[in-house]
Amino acid sequence: MLYGNKYNTIKRSIIMSKFRKVLLVVTLIAVAVTSIALVSACNKDDKDDLPNIESIKATVASGTVFTVGTAFDSTKITVTAKLDNGEERKVETVKAISYDLSVLKLNAEGKFTEAGEYTLPVKYSDWSTTVKIVVTEA
């Protein structure tokens, strides 16, 4: 009798182990199917519904004064994208905006060394424009 109980306990343990493995496989399959369904839903051709950039423009903030001896401050420049749906939106991805500072007269510290008018090239992704920078004497 004691041997039978021990055998039944081992048999139940083996059955439970197999059940856990089957349950794990079923769970993994369910997760995979759900993931594929979500990815498929997110990758629909919604890209056609999004507006495209037609051009960009850059402007210096009103009241901004660049003077000799002060550092160039790109936060004073706003880049706006004109979209093909007629909207204009401020470019919020500041790290994606680049400026060709070689046209400005700056020292190693990034401070203006000469007064004058400069045409600063501005680039965002595949689009580019220019903005007029006026530097005055201190």
C-alpha cells in the first residue's frame, strides 16, 4: 500500500511537470500571436495620412540682440516646418537641427568677435533654409 502511494505521488508529479510545460508552450504561443497582431495593427499604411514636410523656415526670436563678446545661442532661433496640408509646426526635435556656424565670426569659446550681418544656414533632416543674424558692437 505504501508503495502505491509513492508511485501515485511520482506519477502526479510527472503529469504536473508535463502540464506545466504544455501550459508554458501555450502561453508563449499566445504571447507571440498577440505580439504579431499588435505589430500588424501598428504597421498599417497610416503613413499616407500623416502630413509631409514641404519646407522649413528659421526666425530669430523677437527682441534678440547678438553682440560682440556674447556667445551664439541657438535657442533664440525657431525652426518651423511647413506641411503639405497647409499647417505650420514648430520643430521640437532641437537635436535634429544643425547650424553651419562657420559663416559666423566666433572665437574658440563660441563668442562673436565681429559685428555684421550674417546669413546662417540651418538644416533639419533633408530640408534647409537660412536665417539672418545681426551682430552689433557691445
